[in-house]
Amino acid sequence: GDGAEGGHMHREMLDQPAAAERVLRGRLDERFGTAHLGGLNMDARETRAIRRVKILGCGSAYYVGQMGASLVEELARIPADAEAASEFRYRDPVIEPDTLYVAVSQSGETIDTLLAVEEIRRKGGRVIGLVNVVGSAIARACDGGIYLHAGPEVAVASTKALTTMFLGFSLLALQLGRTRDLSIADGKRLIAGLQALPAQIEEVLKSEDQLALVAARLAEAESLFFIGRVRGFPVAREGAQKFKEITYRHAEAYQTSELKHGPLALISPVVPTVAIVPDDELADRNVAALHEISARGGPLVVVTHPDVDLGDVRCERIDVPRSERELDPILMTIPLQVLAFHAATTLGLDVDKPRNLAKSVTVE
Ligand code: BG6
């Protein structure tokens, strides 16, 4: 209940399968393998004119924005990237008429994101919002958008809102893709993948007891790495963000590909690494990196898929169900929430209200 330590975050984690259903409801077109997003307020001509997608958000919304940029590039083949809104608004950004700007925010009140939206609109750009709170300042400031229907999120660390943001990006990327070169077969493949997600999220959440044991061990470390590459890198960033926000441990995300260019120097038996290793074209390279860590005595937790062969790497293995490869990041994010949550409760911390942080930062 509310009184229990971390009651909100725990309840919000468990609400994720239902929240995923809500954001998808009524928006999937199985017949044409596409998504319907009436709130975007863009016609087919305007949609096809988009040459670039720029995503802006803060904190977890920024990291899920990076996942969203990958989705847009993969499904719609439109160049896309994400940037912290808190940086963007201070660098007198060039605003392009054929760029679609996307503001991502749970609260819809984050001042940096709001001021970024206002700056873009002042300079003549088009912005859509992926926002949870209906009628919030960011939602009102945008040209259109996708409401996330996550329901109220109270804990500072975002869980279900983040999951609905990922799905919002999946819908957007699907629709943009289908107005371009994404085949109807691929559209249908993704829709089936999206429809399977609520039950798969539920399945991941069922491994909470196993994850709690792993978390208790991670909680002992003063410093940890979270690593992933390409699709897995924003997952690692979000995992490190959650962990540091609520455990106060130093958690740093790195690209697995950059391991030899820095972090390997710090690997030792007291510095664990949480590695994201999906069953994709980079799995072999990722497993090679795990060997490098293992050889230096670094404890490993590996979030992966059942078919991935980790060889003789010594690790705690966490398997998540296979999805369509483009959708893998969200299922890999869920165990990282659970790890952070249980590490923080092991340490006796106030999970819902971590020190020094506010749920939304509305003043400069
Ligand atoms: C930060 C919170 O202050 O704001 C993060 O600590 C959150 O958890 C970020 O992701 C952005 O908030 P919002 O409401 O814009 O999604």
C-alpha cells in the first residue's frame, strides 16, 4: 500500500502490462499493418515531407527518446536522434521546417522541455508531444501529439510512463514507416510484437524474486557499470539512471563497444557490470566483451534472451522473452527497474522519494 516503502514505485511497475494495453488501445490497424494516431494533426503529405526527427526530453524521458530515435530510424528510415532538452534550449538550435520535433514528458510540466518546445515553435518548427498528463503545459504548447494513458505516476523514478513512451514511439515509427517504405508484412509483424508485449512484460515481472536476490548483491557495490550497444545502449543508460536515482550508488552507462577505451581500467571484483545482450547481430561481439570483464574478475549480471550462448562466462543470467528485435529494448528495461527497486529497498532507502530529486522540475 501507499504507506509501505516504495509502495508507489512497486505498484507502478506492476501496472505496466495494463498501461501498455492502454497506450496501444484503438491505435493498431491490423488490416493495413499500421497505427492510427489522430492527435498528430498531420496529413499524409506533411508526414511524407519529414526529413529528420529530433526528440527532446529530460532524464528517463531523454533515454527513452534515444530508444525512440532507433525505432524511427529502423522502421521509417528517417534520420533521428534524441537530445537532452535541458541542453538543446541553451544552444540557440537551428530549427528546420522539414524536421519533426518530438517532446517527451510524463508530467508535461518539465521546464526545460517546455522551454525547448516554445523555442522551436517561436522559430517556426513543428513539435508533437508524447505526454502522459492530459492538458499539461507541454501538451498544450505542442502542435499535436500522442497521449500515453499510463495513469498517475507518483514515484520519482519513472516506470510505467517510460514503458508507454516506448510504445508511443513504436506507434509513431510504425505510422511514419508505413507512409514510406515499411512493408505491410513488416507492419503486421510489429503489430503482433506490440500485442504480445503486455503478457511478456507480465512474465518478466514474475521473476521479481530472482531479481531481488541479484539486487541485494548489487546493492553492496559502491560503483557499477551498465553496458549495452546500439539498441542496448539507451537501455543501459536508463538502467544506470534508475539505479543511481534510488540507490545513490555510482552507476555509469557505457557503450559495450567503448569498453576497451576507458572503463575496462576500472573493472575489478568490487565493480559489477550489468550487461544488455539481446539475441541480435551483435550478440557474439557482446559475449566477447563479457569475457574481457570476466577475465578481470568483474562480477556480471547479463540481461539476455534464452537462445544466446554465453559460453563459460561466469554471471547471473536474466533471460527475458524474445520480441521483435526492434521492440527488444523495452523488455530489457523492465528487469533493470526491478533490480534498482530491490537494491534500494535492501539499503533501506525511500524509493518513492529519493533525496535531492523532484518528480518534475518545473522551475529554473
Ligand atoms: C526528473 C525526474 O526530474 O524529470 C526523472 O527525476 C524524469 O525521473 C524527468 O524522467 C523528466 O520528467 P518528465 O515529467 O518530463 O517526464
